Amino acid sequence: MQAALKTRLFQRLPKRLQPSVRVLRIATAGGGLPWAARLRLLTVVPRVHSRAPVDPRVSLPGGPVFLGGESLYVDAMTLGYVWGERVFAPTCHERVVVDIGAHKGYFGAWALANGAVHVHSVEPSSANYRRLEKAQGAHRRSQSWTTERSAVGDAAGMVSLFVSAESWAHSVQAGMVEAVGVERVEMVTLADVLSRLAEDHPDRDYVLKINVEGSAGSILLAASPSDLQRVMEIHMDHEPGSPYDPEDVFRHLSEAGLDDVEPVSDKIFVIRRRPSV
């Protein structure tokens, strides 16, 4: 009842004020966002509409991450989803975490703080990648965090990335986002990413977090059971309008032994490998 009342009051606010109020909510809500990060977000609230060309630093365990001056609102929301609400919350301890659609590194920092032995972050957007690299370089476990500017898909080669005005909504799928620009980026396959990581981490278990606009199916359907043999968990965001049927993806993953599907929300799924008896 109280939540419904808050929602109604929020909807009555002038639209120009709603982003600032949302960031204020993130900064004052409970959950896993550290106090230092919440205090920093409070200082960001008055600047949400400024689009200032700066990189506000937000302190997190292990090192800072950075909000884009041109995307403060969306970046603050993303930080809140990852650290406060834990929308993606895999078992990272002693595992290699592959973060596909890494944005500015907020989830990568979370995975390292939660026991990942190594994080590999893959992000195609130049603006996001610039802040991702900055976060990785400033982290005290920077040697355990690698980054790669590329898209992941069903084939290797150069592709067009359709860039949205919102920093979390870029896509290589035409029509998935309202594009304001296009960048050419290299596309790699999941098999290639996992093969390269296996050179340094051959005996580790792997976790995949896939948060991309419309490409989760093409990424996973192109991976063979042998490619996925060390993968224990997949945390997948399925966007409405994506050019694949998620049931096809689940059937494909089941053939690789990843057959425990848990819907977390209407668009987020966790797929796990059942323990051997």
C-alpha cells in the first residue's frame, strides 16, 4: 500500500523532476550500495539535467567507478540496479566472471567485491568503454580485471553498433533501440572469448552475465556444448522484441547441461548447471 502511494505521488511530479527524484531514491534506499556511493549520488542529484562533460567518481569497495557527465541519470540508475537491487547476483566466489554488455564496469566491480577470481568485461560503446577502462585501471585488483571493446555475437567481423541517447541501450540489432548515431565495432564470438580466458584460467568455473539489447540469443545459440562446458551459471537479460525465442535458447543450453532455468523477472533469467550427483 505504501509503495503504491509512493508511486502515485511520483507520477504526479513534473516530468523534469522525476529523474532527480529517482536518483535521490537510489541514494537513500536500503540494499547493497555502500554509504560512500550513496553520499556521492546525493551530490549528483542537482546535476542530473546538466549534461556536464565530467566523470563523477563514485567510491566502491576496491576502487571507484565513473558516471558519465552526459548520462548521469541512466548511469546512476544502472549503479542502483547492480549494487542496490542486485538485479544480477551470481555466485562469483573463485569463479571467472564474463560480463557481456559491461556498460561502465559497475557489475565488474561488484563481481570482484563478491569473490570473483577474475572478471572479463566486454563493452562495444566507446563512451561506456572509456569509463570502464578508467574504473578497471583504478581498481586495486586491476590485474584480475580485463576489458575488451567489442560486441559479442554469432560471427567474427566488423558490425554497426546503433547508439542510443541512453547509455544502457546500444545494440547491434537494427531497430532494437532509437539510435542517435552509429559506431563500427569488432564482433567476436562467445567461443572465442571463453577460449582466450581458458589460456590463463583452464580449471576455473565460469559465470556469464549477458545484458545486451536483443543479442543474447545470437550469442548463446552460436556457442556449442563444448564451448560452454566450464560455464556454471548464465544470467541473461531478454529484451522484448529480440529476434529470437528464449525457449530456443533454453533448449540449446539444456543440451550443454545448463538446464535449471529460473525466471527472476519478466525479462531476466538465471540458467544454472545442476550439480553432479
